[in-house]
Amino acid sequence: MTIITSFRTLQFEGSDYEFSHLLPFGHTLSAAGRDGADIRVRVSYQSHVFARRREADEEFHLVDEAGKPRVFCPDRYSNSLRFPVFCQRMLSENMLTWESKDRNRISNMAVMDGALKSGDHQIAVYYLFPSSVDGLDVEMVIKSGYSKLLNFEHIKRRYNVVQLVKKCHFSQVKVPQ
């Protein structure tokens, strides 16, 4: 199920928010596969791109993909408006990415726009897995997006996004594992 089928619009503090910008879309990596074949990637989003963790006893506005209550976040929503173009660029420009652990110590990949310099940055958090859909090779799921203080002196291993898409496709494994 996609965000658009779950949340056509959401009303928050007197404003209506719509989610058509978060429809899944396809991106083709031309000649990146075996023998010059294309690799087809579908990009989709989870509700954490526009909702934040709920504080104790705080009213919640929606339930996420895991059934946990979340609070709509106008800042995250505003950041999510850039995701379709950013994700296209992430793949076509083969941006640098790195592994990052979330609050639950689960590994994901993270990426940001621009040079990897220490400081406060808007990041996108994602993972890849082999697609079971005919005509698609890899699924890229954007789990979340938020501002984070980064220190690149502690982030030594960096990868190119396309390198990880190829690993997912050729090895038929989730990235990160």
C-alpha cells in the first residue's frame, strides 16, 4: 500500500496537506546491468518522511507502516516536497551515501545533497531490496528524512548509490544487510 492510498489528505492545525508528490516512481539506470541491460528502480516512501515519533501522552495523527502512532510534522512534510526531484538526482548523479543506524540500532543508508561536510544537514534515510514485481529490478524505500548533525570524521565508509543498487540487483540481497 502506498502513502497516497493511505493518506489522500491530512488536516493539521487548520491546513490540508496532500501527498501526491509521494507517489512511487520509476528510474532507469541505463546499461548498468549485465551485458548492458538496464536496471529499473522503483522509489517509494514511508510515512516517516512527513511524521515524527510521538512523545508520551501526545495526541497522534496517523499510524505508520508498523502500526505505531506518529505525529504529523510540518517541517518533515516541507522537506518531503523535495524528495521526488532529489531521489531522481540521487540516482542519476550517483551521489555518495553511507550506512547509518536509527534509534533502534537498525542499519539503513543515508544520503544528503551537496558535499559531505560536517554540520547540520537534511538527510534522506533509505534501504534497497530486490523487487518481486515484473519489470522492476530494485526497490528503493525512502524511510525518513530529517535534519541531523553529522560529523564526517566518524563516517569513513562511503559508497556511490549506484554501486549499492548494483549490489542489491546482482546479489539479490537487501542493502544494507
